[in-house]
Amino acid sequence: MKGKGFWIPRVTKRPKRVSAVAVDPGEQMAQWFETPLGKMLAQLTLDSVSRLVPPGYYRTGFQAGSARIDLLQRAEQSAFEILPGQTRALRDQELVVRCCPEQLPFGARSIDLLALPFVLEFSADPHAVLREAYGVLAPEGCLVICGFNRWSVWGLRRFLIRGVRRAPWNGRFLSVHQVQDWTRLLGLELTSAESVFYRPPVGRAGLLERLSFLEAAGDRWWPLFSGAYVVVVKKRAFGQTNGFDPALGALRRQQKPLVSALPRHAAKGRLTVVRG
């Protein structure tokens, strides 16, 4: 703007910088499992778990993580971890629990079937998750671990992504051998394991269907390079336990049963139970 004898520059306001809103990794994973790629991986994972879990009577079951896969179909009583924004389990009339996998609100040796679908990759301390799982797992109980394979096309895509990674590429992928070694150190006995999903991580449902022939080819020629894996391990029997109610965990510990593999912590203050 020009005046008499002087000039006033035009002042423009800079647009305010919009800060990125932090999104919970669990929410990202839940959203990703609604995509065609996530749904297909979930279905193949469910089929694999149905084959690998040994037949038997599983009175109590718990599934951690945000994966929308029901891996507790053999359990008589089931509970599922839910995200803060969720209020319903995968099944109607089932128990839902808000907790974290590193601190499960159950008594020692109280869960017969424990599922960790795609949980270890997104935990800050996967060793703590496995130790906690061992503590709540009942004798002769089964632990189901599903994860993304580091040594695969999926792992290569994760490595090549630069900048901010979204789920599932923001997880720290593990190899099936790592998981088997960690469970062996805890004294868990390997029951079965299987490689899952040999197709590349593409988002189009039509292309995924056309690449279905890679499942049979990969299972035969490159089984170690699948996109995911399923591992089922069993806890050796050394005692018996009954009951499922998480609120009774502290009471059971006061009764001093057989010595657990690790000290259990109080459940008070970190358990929220919502009836679906």
C-alpha cells in the first residue's frame, strides 16, 4: 500500500500449522483388518488356527489384541480385549476386557486357551507379553501366536517405507524362529506351526483373488517366506486350576496354590469388564 511519502507493506497471516493427531496403534490395526488385504489375512489365519489347535476341552479362553478374528471358537467361556472406543466383543453375549497384554488381569494358571493374534509386533516388550501369557496359562493349556514374518515380501515392504508408518507397517516384525526360541525358553512345548499368506501385500481384492495360486506354490517351494505365521505351544502340566472370573485372581493368589512360574500382580485398578 502506497501513501504520501512512505510505503506500507502488505501483511499476510501465515496459516496455523495443524498438528498431527496421534492415532492409537490398536485402532489403526482394527481399521486395517477391515480392508480387503486385512480381511483375507484374517480368514487364512482363522483357517490355520482351526487346523492347528489340538482337540480337547478348553473351559476358558482369552484373546488379546485388536485383530478382529475370533480364535476362541473351541473355548467354552471366552473373553476378548477391546479398544477404548469399543463396547462389543466379536461374539454377542461374550465378556470383553480392557487391559494390556503385558499385564493381564487374570489369576495364575486360569486360562486354557490364550490367543495373541498380531500382538507381539506392536508391544514395547514382547518378552513381557510372553512371560505374562505363561503365567496365566493353565497346565496343558494352549497358547496361539500369530504374527507378521520379518523375512518375507511383507517385511521387505515395511523396510522400504520411509517416514511415518501406519499399521501394520509400524510394527516390529519377528521371525517364526524367534518366537519359537522365546517360547522354548519359557518351557512351552511346540505343538504345531504353519506359514500363512504367500501373496504380496496389495490392496485390491480382485488382484488378491487372482494371486491365490501363490498359496499352494509358496507352501511347497518357499514356506519360510510367507507373509505371516501361526505358532501353537502348550504348557506342560504341573498342577490344576479352575475358574475364569478375572476379579477372583487376587483371591486365588492368597490361597497359595502350587508355585507359579512367575509372581502374579494384583488385578485391582487395571481391569474394566464390559458385558456385550
